[in-house]
Amino acid sequence: MNKHLADAQYCSRREADVWIERGWVLVNGRPARMGQRIQTEDRITILPAAHAQQSTQRTILLHKPVGYVSGQPEDGHEPALVLLTDANHWRHDPLANQPAPHSLKGFAPAGRLDIDSTGLLILTQDGRIAREIIGADSQIDKEYLVRVRYHAPDGAVIDSAVDQAFPAEQLARLRHGLELDGVPLKPAQVDWQNPEQLRFVLREGRKRQIRRMCEQVGLHVTALKRVRIGSLTLGQLPLGQWRYLDVHERP
């Protein structure tokens, strides 16, 4: 049942379990049961209480600084959630008149950013948005600006005009041909944004993927910034500040 509701994009599987436990899902007029299998002819009804609960869920766009972890606190580092205060609410947010969330319960990152990386981090209570961005079947791309230096085979370290020194065949490998942990990577868009900075567009998010890709071709990442997730861009959002996702916006 929970897989059926998630596949139909009513909610996430975890959220579906809550709805079923609370009796908010009917199958042929009867309350659904946990683990219940659904047949093609079954009539599924979602009660208004489920939609009301879902309408209270919020999604936030944060410009994460270096030094904060995306999820739970680890190794003494603070989670990005601590930045969701009224003082850090971007004054140009169309919803700037709404206060910061009273509770941070249920907020989770939809696509993590390393502690050493900065840029757009989406924190959401809405399982539908999380699934759309990071679900196994997600087609949403993520764009990054990546400053690099090149460690050439002869031992030279090149940190200016890197685009001139970096071999074209290695750039082609970044686009397609690398693997991580024995698993081939999907094709990526990789181009020079300026002589020391690459633009990556990915449709997957393996752990420290860009840094590990660069290491395989002799590049060292000195700065990494995510600027877009699907149609949602970092835009003019200042470092360390956040805004609400408007009801009319989608990734």
C-alpha cells in the first residue's frame, strides 16, 4: 500500500505509513492495513485529514556555508538546520512575513552537500518533494560550480589557466567513462566556466561524487558550490540565509 501511494505521488512511503496508521486511507471504503496489497480494481480514498496534514509541511531553500553538515550533527559539526532562524530569513523572500518554523521536526535534506561545500540546500518536510529530487527514478539535474587545480603527471601543480593545461581526453572522461566503488557513473555535463572553474550538471548524487571524480583525472577541488536543483536556483540568496519554497514552485 505505501509503495502504491508513493508511486502515485500522493506522499512518501514513510508518510503513507503514518496515514495508514491514522486511518486516513481507505480501500474500497474500509481502512487500509499496513502491508496490504493493492489490486488494479481497488478504489483508494485519501481522507481530508491527510491532505490537511500535508498542507502544513514546509520546504526551505538555504544557502549553506562551509562548516555545516546537511543532516544530523556529526564529529562536533552543527547541522544546517540551526541556521533556520528569523535572523537568517532572507528579507526579499516573498514569504518574508512568515516566521521561521516553530519546530524543525521532520525537516530533512533533499540532496546533501558536503561539509566543505557551499550552495543550495533544500530542507523539506514533504516526502513528495524529497522523492522527486533524490528518488531512485529522479530525472532532476543538479548544477555545481567547481574551482580546481591540476596535478599534472610530471608533478607540476597548476592553479591558473587550468583549462589550457588539462588534457581534453580527461575532460571527456569526466563527462562519461568514470566509475565509483565499481559502479559506472551516469553521463554528466562538464564544461569550463572560466580558466579555473568547471561547471558540472549531474543526475545522480553519490557520496562526494564530484571530488572523487576529479581525483581520478588529476584535479583537486578547492571550492564547490551547488547553484541549482532542477528549476530551483540559488539566485541572489545570501550565504547563510534561507527562504521558503512558494506553493507555485517545483524542483
